[in-house]
Amino acid sequence: MTKPRARDLGLPFPGTPGPLNAITDVAGVHVGFTTLTDPARDMRTGVTAIIPRGDACAPMPV
């Protein structure tokens, strides 16, 4: 059983969700990830990076 989403409960949010209803729907935002595994230790972990300004020329604080 899945939990209901906020919009399904009638909570108002501005705008409309994108086709995937995901952060990757936002133009200019880049998302990357990697998964690290160590079978000897039965370990699996990972990291996700969200780059809000994509390929902007100069780094700028968000």
C-alpha cells in the first residue's frame, strides 16, 4: 500500500507537475548518481548530486 501524495489529499501547490513528476522535469537542472558496492562486505551505498544551474558558465551560490 502506498501513501497518498500531497496533491491527492487536496493540498494546493502552484504550477503543474511535469510528465514524470520528478526533479528531472525542471529545465536546466542536472541530476547524477553513482552506486558503490563491495560484495565481500555485502555493502551497497550511493550518492546523488543535484546541480541546480546545469552548465552555467560561472559558479553561483544557490
